[in-house]
Amino acid sequence: MSQLQGEIISAGAPSSNLGNYEEAVANFNWEDVEKQFSWYETGRVNLAYEAVDRHVAAGKGGQVALRFSDASRDETYTFAELQALSNQFANVLRSRGISKGDRVFVFMPRSPELYVSVLGIIKVGAVVGPLFEAFMETAVKDRLEDSGAVALVTTEALLPRVKRDELPLLKYVFLVGENIEPADGIIDYYKEMELAPAEAEIEWVNREDGLILHYTSGSTGKPKGVYHVHNAMLQHYYTGKVVLDLKEGDVFWCTADPGWVTGTSYGIFAPWLNGATNVVRGGRFSPGDWYETIQQNKVTVWYSAPTAFRMLMGAGEDIVKGYDLSSLRHVLSVGEPLNPEVVRWGCKVYGHRIHDTWWMTETGAQLICNYPSMPLKPGSMGKPLPGIQAAIIDDNGKVLPPGRMGNLAIRTPWPSMMRLIWNNAPKFEEYFRIPGWYISGDTAYMDEDGYFWFQGRIDDVINSSGERIGPFEVESKLVEHPAVAEAGVIGKPDPTRGEIIKAFISLREGYTPSEQLKAEIARFVKEGLSAHAAPREIEFKEKLPKTRSGKIMRRVLKAWELNLPAGDLSTIED
Ligand code: WT7
């Protein structure tokens, strides 16, 4: 067990929304959360209404909903403006016959149009499919194809990565740009928006109807479409209240891109369900720009990731002094283990505890967290959300006592739990193989005080800068390169990024290893799949370790890399 466990940083804000943790757990009831919503009586819902229109109806239409800035734009939108714009986009979609249950994807950099599109898609009852802007041809095609998407919102710059001739179901592309040539199936986004009325009927759906489809990686096979329903809003709302601790007048900044689940659940839904002002900053990471964003917008609640905090720590204390960060009240982190060192640095330099939170694409919302009113143990993910039962169980479903490492599991169900893996029932069932439990794929232990401590993953999923990468998808791309005979991909520990992608490659006859070839292969993945999936390190090997059935043994590659014993080799080829 960790020696760090003894270190405790006392509670930051006893008067936060959650109040006393033990009392909140004892008194918790999801029905009390449901009663916050108008649909408690009718059962007919729409998350976009609850996130935007409801605030307008309550007389808060003039409040700022979105503060957007990037290198070329700096714009503010009120809830009333967002309501009108999302109504317009809903009308644009309706005029093309897009309706309940259709999958409509958004593939563009962070921009007001992206947020308006997501809300408009939800308003007509369609299912949003977010795609990260760095995705290249293959990644885009796989996701659109698997989901059977009928429409896509994208930009002129990204359009060349959409292979429309290979996607027969994709009927419409709404194109955001200045000089759009009308063409078959290509629709000028701005022009249509201008003509569309600002009033729209909301499509009232059932709580269990589809909301969003997030593709995420596993260790085998293509990315999985994780399907969430409108009912998830209960947990988006509640965690926004007690974990983000959002209050009237808060200015919230989640640094994640909506291409990933953090950027939708907490970059869109949780803050707006709670009526907060949502800050969105486009463009890339830079310490100065980030501190400037906090200063300029007077950010009060800030949600980011360990890799960003480590980079900010690397940029040093002096740069922090150049900005006024006194608006900050609450700081949180998600995506990978948050180093105790970073928590200590945050206390010293920002004067704030950084609150780690644990959850996954599949869980839809936060499940294990540190709360402002609770003592914090640096290095621990915290305690289960009220209403959530988490445990460490062995492979037979036996609950293990404190201190024992095992599978991190959650009692089923909870409001934001995924409802399907698109087109892949067997994958879905794997998570629920032990009756009554969701098996996360993470290992952890719980200490005597009920705090959970992350240990690792049981599968080969790579976590690089908080982005989840499936080794199989990278390997599949690598072997498309003419020089590559076979490839095995692992996560290699890295002080800043958590892990980096390392590829072991055996070359085809006639190719000789060289630095130039390494660079070319890395570029091939970057241009075909995405930048974050490209290997930062490549090592050529004569032969790769394989099982007799031909499966590359990533476990052995990892052992080579880390100079560890390779473990059981009874299934190896030779
Ligand atoms: C995996 C999920 C939804 C959050 C963003 C990532 C790792 C997530 C933590 C944490 C240690 C963490 C886990 C998890 N992870 N949060 N606080 N401490 N590890 O979502 O892409 O679905 O990845 O990220 O391994 O299973 P994701």
C-alpha cells in the first residue's frame, strides 16, 4: 500500500454545495434530483431544453452562457442567443428530414458553431456523434460508417478528410465556411442558418432515448461507439452541483475538447444544466494563453487534466505571477492519475487543492471524486459520488477488503451509465460479465477510510496526455505502410504525458531500418489516423513475440521496454 496514504490536506470549503460527505451519502436519493426537472411528471424530456431554454423561460435569458475565444475570435452568447441559434439549426436539420434517432456527427475545431450544432441536433431528438478535429481519413470513416451517420457538420478545412464516396448513408454535409460552392449534399451552414426561423418545436423524447455516441478505444478491434441517453442529464446536473460545485454566477472552464467525453459531459451539459457561464478556448495549449483565459474571463471553477497541470508546473511559478488568478475558487482534474507532486504544487502556487475525479467514457459522468468539503489525500481519486456504490472485486465478483488490489467495479445501474455499444452487444456485455457490477478495466484499492487509489489498467489501452488510444487501431494503420510487416504498440511511461505510444515493428523484405523510415512511418499514422495516435518512438525488431495463434504479445513488448520479467511465456510461438 502506498506510503503517501498518510498525507492529508484538510477540507477546502466546508460550505460547498455537497456539504458533509457522509451526511450527503446517507440522505441521497436520485428521485430528489429528478424533481429538479420539469419532466419529473411527464417523463418526456430533452436535454437541450433543460440546458438552455429552461433558463430563458426562468427569466435568465440575458445571462452569459458561452464565452468563446481563440486566436481570431472573441465572442459572448447569452442563453437567449443560444436558444435562438440552436432553434435555427434544429430547423435546418428538420428541413432535411433529420429526426429522432438519426446519428448526426460534428467534426470541427472548438467554435460557437460547434456548440450551437450539438444543441440543435439534440433538440430534434437526433444523436450527436462528436469527432475530434485531429482525426484523419481512416478514423473519420470508421466512425461514420459504424454509426450509420446520415449527416455531418464540418468545416472547409476538414472536409477533404471525409471520404463521402465511401459513405453511402451520409446524405448531408453542413459546411461551415465563407465561400461555399453549392454541390450535391453539401449545404452552406451560414446561409441556411440565416434563413431559418429562430423558433422551433422541441422534440420531446423519452428518458431512455439516445443523446450522444462517443467513440472510444479498447485494446482489441475498432473503436467502440459508447451510447448514452437523455437520462444521463440527472448525473450531469448533480455532479455539476456537488463535484464542480457550481453556483449562481459561476464562470466555469473545462479545457477538454468536445471530441472527448469530458468536453461534452462537462464542457457542455453539466455547466449549462446548472446555468453557469461556460468558457471555451480554442487553439492549442500554451501556459500564457491559459492563464490569460482565467484572468480575462474571471474563471471561478476550472476543470483540466494531469498532463496540462504537469506542463503548467513545468512552465514554472514565475509565469503564474504575471496573471491575476484570484477569481479561482475550485480546481479539478480528470483523465489519468494525478501525481501527489502536482497537488502539492497547486496548493503552493495556485493556493488551491486540485480535486481529482475518476470516470470513463462508458460511465458518462463522474463517479469517484474529491469534494471541496472533504479532506484530500494527494494521489487518491477520492470517494464515490452519493448514490454510487463502488467496490474492489476479484474476478469472481467477491468484494475485497480495504487494502487489497482488484477490479474497480460499480454497482449497476446509475443514471449516466452507457446503454449500448453501437453494433456490438458482445463488447457491451463484457463490462457486465459479473452480475450486478460494471467492470471498469481499471485496477485500484480502497483504503481504510474509503478513499480509492488508482493502480493501472488490466488491458492494453494506452493513456497518453489523458487521451485514450487503442493499440489495435494504431497497429492496423501501421501495417498498411508498405515497409511494415508486423507491428505491436504499447504505452511507454513518460513524465509529462503519462504514457507515450511506442511501436515495435518488423520490416518487410527489402526494407532497411533507418531514422528516416521511422519518421516516415510515424508521419503515415499521423496523416492517416490522427496526430495523437502516432508513435513517438519506433523500434525495429527482426521478429515480434507472438502467441501460437498469431496474436502479438504486447505484454512481452512492455516487459522488454521496462526491463521486467516477461511472465508466462507458455503460449509464445517460439
Ligand atoms: C480511463 C477512461 C472520462 C474521463 C476522461 C477519460 C483513466 C480517468 C482517471 C483518474 C486515474 C483515470 C482510467 C479510465 N482515468 N480518470 N482520475 N485517475 N486514471 O475518459 O478516455 O474514457 O478514459 O482514463 O484508466 O479507465 P476515457
